[in-house]
Amino acid sequence: MSLLPSSASPIRLAVVMGTRPEAVKLAPLVLAAQSDPQRFQVDVVSTGQHKEMLDSMLAWFGLRPSVSLDIMRPNQDLAHITMSSLSGINDWLKTHRPDWVVVQGDTTTTFAGALAAFYNRIPVAHVEAGLRTHDKYSPYPEEANRVMTGHLADLHFPPTAGARDNLLREGIADERITVTGNTGIDALLWTRNKLANEGKLPTGDGREVLVTAHRRENQGEPMRGLCHAILTLLARYPDVRVNFPVHLSPRVREVVFPVLSGHPRVQLTDPLDYPEFVQAMARSCFILTDSGGVQEEAPSLGKPVLVLRDSTERPEAMQAGTAKLVGTDPERLLAEAARLLDDQAEYTRMSKAQNPYGDGQAAQRILQVIARTPVASR
Ligand code: UD1
Ligand code: UDP
């Protein structure tokens, strides 16, 4: 049932994205809005903060940006991303004047999108709002990006009750907050079910470990330590294999390839397209990662996650027992990996826990709230 009078014109949404996870987590919302043209008209505004990694996600979900700013540079710094995104989004907003700007998460594209909207007095809807570590430098720069975005936003869509509480503590009005679950779970369940229906969801042999790493605060020595810990793990477990799709950042690749390439039981590849990555998660025994999105997705595939970070904005996964924070200390990492490989009871406990991040309906909940919020209320 439409929430708008039939004579009303559709609500115009500008959905801003720039990186791989934003495309995954905003695709369900864009697709749901596009399927309801009486209520919504959608423009995808891409900063192109990522290039190949964004393009492959857009292709899988069939998203076509109305504009691509193409800002990516090799080894780009944060000021470059902010300035070029802000300027490009600002120009587009000035001309097109959408009713809402929708941003997701905590990348620099997210913050620039919210700031450009604010400068143009266009209301902002923030998807995956309220995640906090309360440490400005961890993760860097994402904690600052999401705090600043939160204070520019008009509607806040935290995935969990805990994220909602963070927003309330910062003085955000309760009536502007709706707990929705994470739209990343919408994308994951859709993809998982499609693969399963096509008979393309593998079960592994229990000896393949999936690894991803990219966070700025882990680049350099922590990432080198991780790679050496992987070599030690492989030496201790001659039947274990490692699958490591390596992020395209030169700062990641210049560390990972020299240490791990050539090992007969390490498969280093370029980043995988989303369905291939879902298959890799399904095939794995457990996952070593510093990714935010992977922590959220893995429980829906029954995979334990060891999180390569010192702090977390996702305590729900730890509380549910699906993930453990192990940092980048090689000894801790090896001890926890060995537990999962040797201790069946511990493995079962972590792999059977329920996903605390959503039920696959987050995008619909968000659109319902946007549809019933008068734009003049900003
Ligand atoms: C960015 C986000 C981070 C998010 C991550 C998801 C910021 C500051 N960081 O980090 O929050 O978790 O994306 O992956 O917003 N590159 C390519 N091709 C690509 C993508 C990246 O070559 O398709 C290379 C480029 O040299 C680029 C570098 O990777 O300069 C780093 O990209 P950048 O977006 O700055 O940082 P990420 O680590 O990807
Ligand atoms: N992902 C992917 N291919 C890969 C690695 C990750 O499709 O080779 C997906 C993953 O399933 C999740 C998203 O990319 O949906 C996470 O992106 P990333 O780890 O880069 O960013 P973060 O979530 O940490 O911001």
C-alpha cells in the first residue's frame, strides 16, 4: 500500500556511494525504491572513491549511477577523497535538488555526501547509523566519519538497539531514529538464496581459512605480522589452506604479496565479485578479517570470525558469540585459530550462533520511514 496520496509526485532520493561496501549495503534500498516508482524516484550518485571494486558490485546488483565522479587516484589520501567528492556531489545537488540524500556507513564518501547535502539544505538519511568505538583513531578515519555524519543527518537508521543507544547518548532525538537491521543482510540473504537455488552454494571440507584485510590502521607492520602468523599457522597445520582475496590498495598489496605469494597452500587473488566472495565464505572453515561487513555477513553462513582489530563498533557479534576480537598480535591470532581448528565444541558454539544484524527487511523499513517523513520537518 502506498503511503503517499496517489496525486503526489514521487519522493526523489539521491543515494550516494563510492566504495565496495556502500554498494552492497545500499543496493537493496535502491532496488526496493526502483520497484516502487509511484512512491520513489532514485538517482545513484557515485563518487567513484573505488573504481574496479565498486564497478563489480554495481554490476552484480544491476545498479547504474546517474553520475560517476571518478575521483579515485592511486594511494589517495583522505583530503583528496573529501575535497573531490564534496565538490562533485555539491555541483550535482545544486542542479538536481533531490528531496533526500541517502548515505550509508562511515566512509569518506559518506561524510562528504552528508556535508554536501547539509550545505545545500537537503535532508540526510543515514543508513547504518550509530556504530561507535568511541576511539577517534580506531577505525581510522571511519569513527570520525560516522560521528560527523550522524550530526549532519535528519533520519538515522541504526542496525541494532545498541547503535540506537549510542545516538541517544549523543543527543539525537528519539523520533528521528529507527532500528532497522543492516541492509547488508538484505543483500547477503538475497545472494545466498539465489546461489542456493541455483545449486551454487558450496560446503567446504573444513580446512580452508578465508582472509581479508584493508584497514588503514592495520597497514604496514600489523599487516606484515598477520601474514607471518598465517605462515606459522600453515606450518603447524599441513592440511590447512588459506584463501586471501587481496584488496586493491597498494599499501595492502606491497605487504601481502612479498610475504605470502608462492606458498603452495595460499591462494592470493584480486578482490572477488560479491557472489564469488559469498561462495568463498560458504566454503571456508572460519574467517580472519578486519572488515566490518564481513563480520556481519558471516553468521548468516554459519562461519566464525576472528576480527583483526583492537576495538569494535560491532559488539553484538561478540555478544552473540559469532565473532572474537583478536587484534593483530600474532600469538593471540594463532591461539584462537588453533582453537577453531582443534576444538569441535568451540567451533560449533561460534558457528551456530544467531545473526544479530538483521532479517533481510532493513531496506523496506527505511523506505517506509522516509515515505512518511514530511521533508519540511528538517
Ligand atoms: C575505503 C574506506 C573504508 C572502507 C573500505 C572498503 C575511507 C577513507 N576508507 O578504504 O572505510 O572500509 O574502502 O573497502 O573511506 N584501489 C584501487 N581500485 C579500487 C579500490 C581501491 O586501485 O577499486 C586502490 C587505490 O590505489 C586507492 C586505494 O586502493 O587509492 C585505497 O582506496 P581508499 O578508498 O582510499 O581506501 P580503502 O582502504 O579502500
Ligand atoms: N567483499 C567482496 N569481495 C571481496 C571481499 C569482500 O565482495 O573480495 C564484500 C563483502 O562480502 C562485504 C563487503 O565486500 O559485503 C565488505 O567490504 P570491505 O571489507 O572492503 O569493507 P568494510 O565492510 O570493512 O567497510
